[in-house]
Amino acid sequence: VGPLPQGHVGKPLQFTVDASQAGEGNLEITISAQGVNIPTQVHPQGNAKFAVSFVPIEPVDHVISIYFNKEAVPGSLFIAPVVGDFPLVTGSSLSHAPLGVDSYFTMSNVAGSLDDIEVNVEGPSGQSVPAQVKDAGGQTFKVEFCPRVVGEHKIAVNYRQVAVAGSPFSCKVYDVNAIKVKSVQRGTVGQPVTFLVETSQAGPGNLEVTVNGGRVATSAQAQGPHTYAISFTPRQATTHTVDLRFNGRDVPGSPFSCSVSEAARIVLSGEDKVSVDKPATFVVECEPTVEPPQVQVLSPSRQPVPVTVKPMDGPGRFSCTLTAKDVGDHSVEVKLAGGHVEGSPFLIKAYDATKVKVTDINSGTVGKPVYFSINASQAGAGNLEIIVSVNGCNVPNYVQSEGNAKFRVNFKPREAAPHSLSVRFNGEPIPGSPFTCRVLEPGQVTVSGSGVKMTSAGHPALVHVEGANTCDVSVTSPSNRKLPVKLDRSDNRYIAEFTPVEVGRHLVAVEADNQAVKGSPFPCNVYNVNNIKVTGLGPAKIGKPVTFSVDAMEAGEGTLELVISTQQSTVKAEVVACSRGLYDVTFVPHQLAPHFVNITFNEEDVPGSPYRCEVMQLPSKKAT
């Protein structure tokens, strides 16, 4: 360790340490005054030699402790005497100071007088800033100055014409009042809250932001040279306090308050499925002070669906009611203050249980599978529930998908009794449910098929006879004519085929083993869609009622179904029965587009259907 010269308060003191002959290791140096450690700088000189310097702050002996690989160097502890004949300059304003506010720093350990001290403060452009030096007593002087310009100032301090340690000092002058904050008054739980802070005229400094005393994390993103976006994400619906400080001073208006509320949410009653032509309601829950939500519903053809929004009991709750007219996905948008509510947009699936059709229900025999068909292809999205029961007890049934929402169902009866077939779609019974299936004992004769129910003129009708050793089938038309019958046998089953040409009630006589089957003769309703006439449907004018006639008087017994639609949506129609089988149909076109009239009779398309109706614009009225 080199010689230790006498030190002076406020002036750097340096000595050397030579470890070149000590080998490899770690050098530890600690300097203290009256038990307080003093900041120390170690400067490598090469070849394991070091220059050690420190600035004494008190006129007392300073103790130097030196260890090498944690072993005390011979002679340690070393004593460096320090006298107080040189001033020490301290104070935060030597590094930064607020604009327009009296700032000061102190000079301590001054042995001389006021005349020995010289202080010069220069602004960013070199302009002189007045500084006043006051005797505070006890060899201490106070230097005051008031900066008038934002920017870096230089502070030169001389004592007896010699610069004190650290002089000239660089003081950054800032203006906290020049900071502009675009605060946010409201926020939502779980969604980022962002506000802007602009510091271009504030000068250099550090911006500090805390939310709720630092319990809520914040992030800052530069939006430009002097603009910052400060964000935080609230997790609780309470008022959040935002503290903004610049160089340790409160920004004007700080602390700011941000009222945070729970996120608005959508409450669906039940699942996301609704039945057509039935009102469906969902609830929007939001902050009580906001305006009612804006709700828009679009049908599968992207046409708007009317929605009624009403306030409910309790603040911040609104009911939204709509009635779907078309099967398919409906898009729902819910907005508050122009922004989507969480979960918006979402889909509501509209279905129509009346579009589910059950066919091919024939009589069965105990112990043999009975089959029937279900077609839900036009009903929309949903779940089928099929229950087969007899005398209050369920019978296992098995469903096989045939694609496109069509299914084949079978069950094996164990009792010779009528079986109930219950079919529901999304919990709603379909038309005709529950259906009845006759089940007989083995050896009993069963008769089924379209030929003993209803069939179309000009098309083959089938009669299935099971359980007979011999069989004979005859068919008599309404005009008392016998129709040719083709009879085939296959696996203890007879299949009779005939083709009716007359409209009306036919009698089908079935004999098994030379005896008439119970219920014989069976009635068969024969209809003819070719006898249906559509008249009066011509070009229409938008907004004007259109009336045309449907004459099904010669078509026979059956169900007439009529649907009017455009490429985008269905159109409401009014049907008036003028007499048996004669109908007047009226509708009002509201779109300047072709309208199509779809007509079926007993689920069979009427020839020419769909009928096309052109819609024209009304001529504009000219002023006279």
C-alpha cells in the first residue's frame, strides 16, 4: 500500500495498492469515517496495480480496510488523516431543479468568508441566472437560485478561485406544470385503461406512474419523442387512483380517479337455440349509468330482424326480445357506447320443430324389428329425442344416421299392443307426436303401406301383408271399377301393387288364408296434384297487395301448404278459404325482386311450383 497523504474535506484523495507479488485473488477495500462507509473508486493500472480514490466528507481520520482473498493485508487497518479546510457542496438542485421555484444547495466546511465563494449559474443558452449566497452559520453557506428556462443549467462553484470537487455541476431544470395528461374517467374490469402523457415542454426528468399505490401493474409505451401511453388493466370494480409524478413532484391534477365497473355481459335464457315464430329473450347486464345497449340481429339471409330493448327491474339490466322468422343462424351484435359487449357478436340458431317429418310407420310383429324414418333436414339445428313405449314402459330404440339430418329408427317389440312413438325436437313435440304403431302376435296378419292409407294418382301404391300363408288383394275405385293388382311374395310377406287413376276413396280388400283380414276393406285416399290450378298470379307492384287463386277442388283430400319467398327471406301471406278446396291468397311484396310461390299438396310439389312473380317499381307521380 502506497503512502497516504493528508486529505481535505471535499477534495479527492488517492493512494495506490500493489498486488503484483501476491498471486491470483480478490481485492476488497473498505473506507469509513466514524463507522460510515465512504464511496470508493478503484482504477486498475495494469500488472495487478490499482489506484484507489475517495472524497472525504468529514474532517476526521478515515479508516482504510484492505483484504486479499478475505485475509487482511499486513498493516491493515490504515489511517488517512483528513482536515476540514476545503468546502463540501451538496444538494439535489445540483442535479435537477423545478422551473420558477427557488432552489438551493449548501456549502459546508467553509473555513473562509463569503468573499472566498464564487457561484455562477448559466442557462441552456448561456444566459446568466442570478444566484445568492447566504451565510447559514457553522461554516455552512446556502446558495439560492430560481431558474426561468427549462433545460440544462451549468453551476460553477469556486472557493478561493479554485473549483470545488464536481464543479461545474449539470442541473436539469424541468417544468412539471407543462405536462399534459389526457386522463380516462371510466374503465371496465379486465379491459386495458390507457391515458396519454405529453412532456415535450416539461424538460428532462423521470416520469413515475402508480395505480392504487403500486398494487396495480402499469406499462408505458412511447407514442413519439415526448408522448407516452400509460396502460393498466383493472381487476376489481372500484375507483382506481392514478398518481403521476415528474422528478418526484406531483403533476397538476394528480392523483387522478378512474371509476372502474364490471364488464357488461350477455345472459342467454337457456341454450343458443330459439324456435321460429316464438319470442326469444336475452338479457344485457351493464353499468347502471350507461345508455341502453344497441342491438342488431341479422337473419341467415342478412336481413334485419326487429329487436325490442326494454329496461328491467334493477339498474343496468335490459331485456332484448326478438322473433326469428327463418330457420338458420342469426347473427346478434350488442354494443354499448359504440363498442362490442364481451361475447358480441354471437349466433342464435333458429329452428322449426314443425319441419320434422316422420314417415313409414307400419304395423309390426312381436320379436321382429320395426322401422320408421325421420327427416329433420329442414328443421335447423337441434336435438332429436325419440321414445318408444308400450303400456307405460320404454322400449329400446336404435337410430342410424343417413346423412343430411335424416335418420332411420328401429325397435324390437316384446308385446302385442299399440306402441307409442314420441318424437321431440329441441324439447318440442313435432306435429302428430306421439304416433301409434300397431304390434301383433306372431302368426297374426298385419297390413300396412301407402295402399291402405293415402297415395297419389298415377303412381304405384303398395300394400304389405305379413303373417299370411296365402293372400289375395283386390282394389275397387270410387266408380266401382276393379283395378289390376300385382301380388308378389318374399320371406313370409306379400307385397301388392296397384296404380290408381281416379281421385277419391278406394277400397282395398285383403284376404289371408281365405279369410278377410280384420279391418278389411281398408280405405285408401287417392289425390292428384295435377288437378290443382293456380290463376291470377301476374306481375306485381312493390307495396301493393297481390291476390291469386288456388283451386284444389278436383285434387281430392289432403293438406295444401303454401310458402312465398324471395332470395333473401319469406313473405307473409294471407289465405282465405272461399269454398271447399278453393282458396284466395294475398301477399304484399316489399322488395324489388322476383317472388316465388311454392305450393305442395300432401307434401308433393304442385306442377309448375315454384311460381315466379315479377315485382316492379311503382311509377313516380308527376306534379301538375
